[in-house]
Amino acid sequence: MERSAKAIAVLALTLCFWHGTAAAQTAAAPAPRETIEADVSTREVPVGGNFSGTRVIVFGTIENSKQTTADEGLYDIAVVIAGPREELTARRKANVAGLWINASSFNFKNVPGYYTVLSTRPIKDIAPKPVLWQLGIGFDNLRIVPEMTAGAKEAGEFRDAILRVKTQQGLYREVPEGVAFIGRSLFRGSVDLPANAPVGEFNAWVYLFRKGELAGSPYKTKLDLKRQGFERAVYYFAYVHPLWYGIVSVAIALLAGFLATMLFRRD
């Protein structure tokens, strides 16, 4: 009996120790990190001769959200939509003897043909400048660098000119409060692609910030603007068979001129 009592006591102590250790490990386990799941309302936009622009909805959710309400403001969301890349030449004109001529120019490579930032607040209020610069979020942090070496002031002036022209064309936009939480974890925003948006592949990045720091990895998805119908056929013919495209274009122009002459000639 004495041995049995001792065995039971040892077993009870072992169980108590095991439960205490398990409880301590559970209490010390870190809380799950927040992650983003997001998408766009459409991943392929057909572009034809009557294309007048379209609206794309960006939506998503924060997994393991610590917010209790949509208005708590614990998180910030920034959505960047950019593409396709292109090469641009910026020129500066000067008045020489009463004539305006090109005085200097710079080539820029890998410039986004379209660039829009949607955010829950103004970009500068979401995160410190170094963080935004590293991620390339916002006009001030967009990497538009001339191909050839230039002074910082001159390069900045040409860069600002590109931003100004693209903004006037409706191709570059910053939309503070363009994203809103519609629940403790659900968020939604919309971006308007204008009629002059370049055709090609667009990339969409969704960033989650908490107290000025990037929380988790950004979510990335793609969006394609694709030519459709007769416009697509003409583009394909011109791109794949440029010589024949030129010959056919000249022939059509000559035929149109001949028909116009025959129709409107005076007897």
C-alpha cells in the first residue's frame, strides 16, 4: 500500500508538471501574424475601338486582424497599380533668336505607363519616408531616373515634368482615402482606368501597415488590358508583318485618293 501511494503521488506530480509546462508554452506562444488576402474584380479588360475606360475594384481581408471595428484605425492599406513599362524622352525647349527649339533632353527607361496609389490616408501619414522609398509608394518615391548621368537638380526637373504630364493625362494619380475598411478585417477600393490607359500587363500590390511599419508580405496580383476585335487584328498584323502592313497602308491610301478623285471630279 505504501508503494502504491508513493507511485500515485509521483504520477500526480508528473501530471501537474506536464500540465504546467504545456500551459506555460501556450501562454508564451506568439500571436499569429497578420496576412493579406486580396484580389481585383477583373483580371482581363478587353480594349476595342469603343473603349472608354473602366473601373476595377480592389478588395481583400486581413487574416488574424486585431481590429475590433472598421473605424479603430489600427491598420493602413496602400494599393499600388502600375504598368506597363515604357521608355520616354523628356525635352526642354529654349527661346533662341525668337525660335523655340529643343535645348536638352533626357531618356528615361522603365517608366510606368500608368501609376495609381490608393490608400486609407495620405501616403506621408502612413509610414516614414525611408519605408515608402524602399517600397516605391507614392509620386515622391517613384523611381524615375534618367538613362545618362545628370545633375540632381536637372534630373529632378525632368522627372517632375514627366510626373506633371502623366498626371495631366490622367495616367498618374494619388487617391488618399481611396481604400476604406468595411469591417474589422475587410477593405475595399476602386481605381478608374481611363480610355488612354496603355494596353498591356499591369501589376497590383496591396501593402498592410501597422503603426508605420510594414506588416507581413505585400500581396501581388496582375491585370491585363488586351486588344480585342478588329483593333487587335490590325495591331497583330502591323507588329508581326510590318513590311506588308506598310505596303497595304500605302495601297489603301492610293485607292482612297483615286476613289475621291473619281467621285468629286468635274466633267
